[in-house]
Amino acid sequence: MALRAGVSESTASRVMSASRPVGRETAARVRRAANELGYTGNSIARALRKSRTDTVGMVVPSILNPFFTGLVDSMERALHAEGKQLFLCDSRQDPEIEAEQLQSLLQRQVDGIVISACDQTRSLPALRAAADLTPLVQLDRRVDFPGADWIGVDDDEAMRLVLEFLHRSGVRSAAFVSSAMTNSSTSERLAGFRRHTERLGMEVREGWIVLRDYSIESGELAGQSLLDGRGPRPQSVVCADDLIAIGVLRACRRLGVRVPDQLQVTGFDDITFADYVVPSLTSVAQPTDRMASEALHLLQVASSRQPEDAGTRISLAPRLVLRETTAAAARRDHGEERR
């Protein structure tokens, strides 16, 4: 294999074992030669020799949600750059399945686990148990326990960006549509929505807070209940994710509500579809590539940390991406950009 790749045996060994960095072109040449020769190596023997498997487990609430699909892609690319592999598990929004997936990853002796917990309370026992056995980093959603590491977006800052922009464009009332209060993202986004609407003097009626789930169908039902004409309509609907916002837009089309002339709508996550729905969706973008790289760094740090050490929390800045579902005014402040 080394002869075919035109490198020394020691260089070929470093590439295949990922023991030390090797130039990209050289590494690609060695891997291509290995593929051509059908060489796979002995991963079990290598793991025993190095006391690690060069694998990381990842558990997400729903791989069908485009935000988590993007997050998984960012994580896989970050790991690939380090010569590591990803084992992906979908908890299907069920804490019992989540616990089973965590146990399966531990049995595979992964070097660490990255997880976005599906339930703020019911996920706690399984996460704590897994964190006692292997480095564990929470991504996006958070369950609080001593020593827990977490990396995610600043949800309060995201709500500030959204609501200050809406206020500058003339909006004086707002509704909020999200999932039920079962995870930290939902709780913090709702808390930020309440805090900043109150600070800005924007009207929020209790009937305008709609909590269902993260789906297009849920958003459509919420939009229909908010806009069916049986009560006062808000001037804007702030959605906790883009799927909900797309559902609200469907309800607007069905009811003949013009966006953004009669109603402004914002989403969260800036999924790929946000730029392709009609009208295109103003949304909060999360820095998924940086979240993934920071999560990988936290795993590496956690592997050498003492049990009594405090956990690390990293909140990253969101970015407001302005499109056609919001008014054209006031697009110049910090954190905002237009596509």
C-alpha cells in the first residue's frame, strides 16, 4: 500500500491509524491506495493498542427535522477532519428510546457522546449515567446536572434580534408558536419572547402563545387558530423553528392573509427550505459548523478532566437572516443580514 501511494511505510501507518497529522494530499493518496488494494486494517486491534476507538456517538431527537440533519452533517465533517467516525442514533423524541441508544453507544465503547436531549426532565437519569462512563457533551438542548458540558446558541439574544427588528418595522403585537415545554430550547425561547416583548411594550395576549410540537402540521393548526377571524389578530407570529413557520405560512395562504403586508412571520434555525418557500422566510441562523467543532473540542477536554471539575457552557451568537416574510424596513443593525 505504501509503495502504491508513493510514501514510506511509517507515513502510510500514520494515515491508516490516524495517530499523527499527515498532509491532506498525502492522506488522500494513501486512502485511495488502500481502497484500490481492498485494505481495511484491523480496527479492533488498533482500538486495543490505542485504548480508544476513534468513534463518537451522537443522539438527536429527530433526524427528520432539517435542523438536526444539518447539525449531524456539521458534526460528521468535523469528526472526519480528525480521522474519526460518527455513530448516529435517533431518539424519536422518546426518553426511553434515548436511554437505550445511549446504552448501545456505551457498549460500542465510543470515545465520547454528543447529544441533544429530547426531554429536559425525563432525559436526566440516562444522561447522568452515560456522563459518568464516557465524555459527554450536550448540543443545542440542555439538561442541567453537575459537570455537564453544553454548547448551543444564545436563545435570549435570538429573541432580542427578532423582536427589536419587528418593533423597528412598526410591529406592536406578537404571537409565539412553539412546541410543548419539554426541552431547554423551547423554554428559553419563550422566556426570551416574553422578556423582550414586555421590554419593548409589544402586546401579547395569552391566547397568542401556542405550544404544540415542531412540525409543519402543528404550525398550520396554530396559524389557523390565531388568524381565523374569531378574535384580534397579532401583527406578527414569532415561531420557535422553521417547520412551524412554514406551517403558519400555509395557514395564511388558506385564510387569505397577506405576508408580510398583513402579518409578519419569523422562523428559527434557517434551514435550507427557508430560502425556497414562498414568500421566503426570515429566520434565525445557528452556527452549526462552529457548534460541532466546539463540541468536539469539549469532548477532548472532558476526557482529561477530573470528576469534580465544573462543566463548561458555551453560548454562541445567533444571526438574523431577513427575507420576504418580514417588512423591508430597518435592515441595518447588528446581527442582521439579508439574502
